[in-house]
Amino acid sequence: MEKEKGLTTETSTVLVVDDDAEIAYAVSKLLQNEGYNTIKASNGLEALDKLITDKVDLIILDIMMPKLDGLSATMKIRERENIPIIILSAKSEDSDKILGLSIGADDYVTKPYNPEELLARVRSQLRRYKILGSGKVNDSRNIISVGSLTLDTAAKSLTVDGVKVKLTPTEYNILHFLMLNKNHVFSAEQIYSAVWNQDSFGTDNTVMVHIRRIREKIEINPREPKYLKVVWGLGYKIEG
């Protein structure tokens, strides 16, 4: 299947995965009108095949699909790919959102969706994926260190005790923001606004899930964190 071209020179390509052909078409058309290239897949297995044959910058996928559902597809994608994933699903309970974010999605939008909101989420995720917050770096060495955590903002990589740790774009940007502001406490709303570049509204769970995933990657004992700490009632901080 050839890529469906957008109307401008924007080169970002979005893979839209939904077994409902009308929804897949509507989302693709929305993106094309904003200048994005799009590719469509009707289930998780087809999406995995597309990632092998095409260069994809972001994925929007449904949860309830035949052959391979969206959650299973997300886990398989995360085994080898770091590109942003936005779940677009009719499942709207907080538990559904937390599960989706916990297994590796970067954002979660519920159906019926607001087209402008979806476009804003796409722009935000692509901006973080391609820039990864490098505009905030003032250190000419491109290195931010807190204890055994070393963030290389040129290579967009993290090492813990010298061992490279793989982060998603969202995880990278949250950690980058907190490490740049070591020992400063930020609320979930402040973190969301700084990292997503959007006003926060009911985003506590989104930030909480990403914080938990970062802890699991950087802490020896996530239940007794050395670096990424909760200040109860106030927010989160990197301490060092």
C-alpha cells in the first residue's frame, strides 16, 4: 500500500491502526489535511508488518482489534521501537488509560475524539520525538548528571551506573525536565504542561504512570527510590 500524501511538505508519517475502516479513513484524512503522510493498518499484526516496510514517526492505534489487539501490539512494538504511540479507543475508564500507558503508550485519547485535540496530541508527541527537549539544554557538554544518572542530550540517551537504559520519548522528556531542575518539586500538572506543552486537565494518572515506568528503569528498588521521589500532596522531584 502506498503512502497517502498530505497537502504540504511535512514529512512526518503517521501509522493509523483501526479495524473500523471509516474511523481509519477519517483520522487519516484529518492528518493529511495537516500535511502529514499516513499509512493505514486494520489490526496489530498488519501494523507490525508496516513498521518493517515503512518509516513511521508516530502510531495511532485502537485497542479492540482482531488478530492482534492494540495493547498486545503496543507491547510488541516497544520491544524494538521507541516511536511515539497514541492509543485512540472507545475504552474510557481510568483503568483502561492506566493500563495503556503502563504497557508503553505515550498518550491515550478516547473516542469520540475531538479532532483539534487529537492533532494537538500528535504535534506534541512528534515534537518531543524529533527534538526531545534539546532546546532547553544550556550545558555545552550536553551532559546532565545526578548521582549515577547521566543524560546525554546530544545522543538522547540515559545511562545508569554506566549501563544504557532505553526510554520512550515521553519518559526521556519527563526525566530531562526533572534532572534540569534537580531538587525542585513539580506537581503533575506542572510536569504535564512543561513536557506535553499543553494545559493540563485531569492528567494526574498520565503523569503518575510515566513516573512509575521511569522509576522501574532507573531505581534499584522502585519502592524505595533514590532519585525520583514523590513529595506527598505536592508532586515529584529528582533528588541528588
